[in-house]
Amino acid sequence: MKVKKLKTIVMTLVAVLILVAAPQKSFAQTFTKKQEKQLAKQNEKMYKTKIKEYQEEGWKLAGGSRTLEVALLEHYKKLSDDKNKEFIGQVSQCKSINVCRQSALNNAQNSYASLASADIKGRASSMIRADAETPETEIDKMIAAYERTIKADIGGALVESYSIVKENGNGTKSFQTIFIINEEEAASARMRAMEKSLRETKISVKEAEEISRFVQEGFNIE
């Protein structure tokens, strides 16, 4: 009799848990769909603004069988993943498409490395100066090594989404490559660069851990 009563209680508890969990799942699904609709609406607005800007300024898609409109739509679809960010490499004067594309990539790498090192220098320098135990020359050495390494390594996290080109009218072209950068891959590249740069300096373990946390957190590239 006691066993039967225990089974009844267990079954009742399970039923209650199912009833409680069901509305939560429904709410989560509704919230996600609402977010997706908002993001789609935002991307549509950005698409219309950007395509109008490109057309007015004379930009054309550089290579490929897609139209600029299709390339841009596909680009915003990729950005619907919140881990993906847009990053632009550009060059104002170049002659051949191949040279333009390589220069745009190099400039994107340089730009990302500068932003990454400036972010760490701003946060780490104030922290370490407050500690007053690490010479500033060691900070500078670490930041220089970090920027140098991230510049060489971040290229693997920069994936070309599309490129645009326009004639300058003097035999040269303006060129932009719009990259998708995945934050998880970028964070891995930053951590590898920081680990290497810390090995080359006399930063204390405590400071190294704090700086690595800054690196892992990332920074706003928009």
C-alpha cells in the first residue's frame, strides 16, 4: 500500500513538473522568434541603406557570379549569428584586383591588430601602473609582441564575405573587402598571441592572468 502511494506521489510530481516546464519552453521559443523577427527587420533596413549607398557612390561587386544585391543579402544572413561580426579592409588606390584584394586583407589585419593592442594597453597599463611592480618597458614590450603576433595570426579568422570596387578615374581603383570575423576564432587567435607575448616578458603571473582575461573578453570592433 505504501509503495502504491509513493508511486502515485511520484507520478503527480512528474505531471506538475511537466506542466510547469511547458510554459517556460513556450515562452523561450516565442522570445527567440521575436528576436529573430527584430533582427531580420533590422538587417532589411541596413540592407536597403547600404545598397542605396553603394549605388550612389558607384561601387560594384568585385568578381564572382553573384549580384551585389545577392552578396549583401547573404552577408546580412551571416550576421544573424551573434558570434559573427563585420570587419572591413580597404585601400584607396590600387591597380589590379589581385593587388587590391591582398592590400585590403593586409590593411584589415593591421587595423584589427592595432585595435586589439590599443584595447589591452589601455586596460593593462593602468592596472599594472597601479601595482607599480612591473617596469613600463615590459608593458611596451608585451604590447608590441602581442600586436605583431595577432597581425600575423588573425588572417585565419577573417573570412571574405564580398568585395566591392570602383574606378577613381585616374587609372586606379578604390577597393573594399567586407570580412566576417567569428568572435570565437578571433578570441583563440588573441589568446595564442598573448600567451606568446607573455613568454617574452617579465610580467608577473597575477598580472598575466588579468591581462589574459581582458584578451578573452574581447573588444568592440564596430
